Amino acid sequence: MIKIKPMAEDKKQKAHIRFVLNGETVEVAFAPHKTLLEVLREDLNLTGTKHGCELGECGTCAVLVDGLPILSCLALGLDMEGREVTTIEGMAEGGCLHPLQVTFADLGAAQCGYCSPGFLLTAKELLERNPAPTRDEIREALSGNLCRCTGYIKIYEAVELAAARMRGEEAEPAREIIHGYE
């Protein structure tokens, strides 16, 4: 249940909600007008979710809500009451990086890294839904995420490699992916 209470000292209203964040139940108080992006970064100190365009056009702020990617800059924090939210901070499990995080690092898919959290979480949902996506399916799933550094090919290759490894295949990147063509 969402509770909105005036704060005595400044008479500003604060919303109080409870939801599951990266596998842990949390309670947070914040101004009711805040987006999920603002609540995560400003009130919960989870800065892995990035500010991008704040217009829903770049995908930089993508997080998973109830397992599906959403743009946190377009979602109200109030709407998270009782929901399950996963940020990039919750992607690794048991101290081990997710296979997507490993392949992004190994293949240089994360150059400056600013867009990476949104790409990684969106790709995670894709691979949970479709363990063997085609290149076109990967391209479509990630089409709402923009990157200014990579040209996307290394991102697609990293998702393909992670998918193969998650299916239990002995998969290694092609030599030219790492070292270029000779």
C-alpha cells in the first residue's frame, strides 16, 4: 500500500512504498512526482542505471520490472509498489558476473560503458525468453538502446556468445572478433 505523508519540517509530501529490488525487499520514501530513475539514483544510491535523454528514446535507463525491460525515466516511482525491479547492480549473482557481463567485457562491447547497463538488462530478458535468438532477433530486442561508441556489432556478438555459453555450448569468439582481420 502506498502511503503519502506530509513531512513536518518542510511540509513536503513523501510517498512510502515497498518493492523487491535486486532480490531484496526495500522500503523507500521519496517525493511522489519522481520517476523510477530518480528514485533509484537519488533515494537508493544505485547509480548503475544511467540518465540519458530522459525522453524514453535512448534506452540508457532500462531496468527490468517484473522481468520485462522498461525505461525508468518514463515510469513513476509510485508505480513500483509491490513490483520486482532489477538494476545492473542486481545482475551478477553470488559474486559472479552474469555471462552477458563477461562477454561484453571480453569482446569490447562496452567501450565507454554508459549505455551498457540498459543493453545488458534488455539482453538478459531476451535470453531468458529466447535462449537461441537469431542476429535479427537480437537486433530487434536491442533496437530501443542507443550506443554512440561501438557500432553495435560487438554488442550483437557478445549477446550471441553469451547465449551459446548459457545453452552449455563450448563457445569461443572467432579470432577476428578479438584481434581483427590480418
